[in-house]
Amino acid sequence: MKELSLVIHINFIFGNQQKNSSMKKNVVLILILSILLIVFIFGMFLGSFNFTNSKRLGKTNYYLVKGAANVVGLYYKYPEMSDMFVGVLEGHITDIYWNEQYILVTQCAINSDSIRGYYIIKMLPPVETGVPYEKISIFSKEEYEQKKKELRLNEKEMKHN
């Protein structure tokens, strides 16, 4: 009888350990899945924010946007599309002036401080398709100064960023 009670007692103890072990596995599994779900929801929440480092040029729809390697480009943002930027002048912009009609841009090479080009961008009224601007590319300082005189553009009278 002692042997039978010992066998029953041993089965009872080890049987509970097996149940406890499977219950522990279920609890751990549920805990891991809950953490993954929370991380996923948190990631979706963070992904809904716009972390683009940009600065608007006055009240225009043009923005300076800092991208990879701190390269700053000029972009147009459609008023009806809150997160859509369209590249106007990509590269390393070092100097920019603007007024109600024009944007003057000096662009350097990405790997050095040497001037890569000068640009005069005429802002046009909004259009249904495309970006409303005309870009004049100028590669020498003399041509740039001459074109500014023709258009009566004076950097001292313009806003600067």
C-alpha cells in the first residue's frame, strides 16, 4: 500500500510539473506576442509622423529639405498633398534668397565647397500637374550677376536663409 501511495504521490507531483511547464510556455508565448504587438503598434504610430527636416521659404510652397549627409535641396510641396515634396533643385544648396517671384540659389559640390552652379528660379502660379516654376541654370558668377541685373533682382532687397 505504501508503494501504491508513493507511486500516486510521485505521479501527482510530476504530472503537475508537466502541466506547470506547459502553462509557463503558454504564458511566455503570450508575453512575447504581446510585446511584439505593442512594438508593431508603436512603430505604426511613429511611422505616421513626418520626420523630414525641412524649412519653408516664407509663405511660398518651396522648402529647403535636409537629406542624407546633411545635403540640403530645394523642393516644392503641393498644398493639397501634405507630405509630398517634389525636387526642384537637388544637391548641396549653400545660399538662397527669395522674394514673391524669384528664388536665387547657389549650389556647391557635395564633396567640397567649390561652387557648382547658380540658379534663378521663377515661381509661377499653382498648376494642376507638374511643379509651377521655371529654372534658369547659370554656371558662371558673371552670367549670374548679369541675369540678376536683367531681372532687377537685388539680394539685399530679398529674404535670405
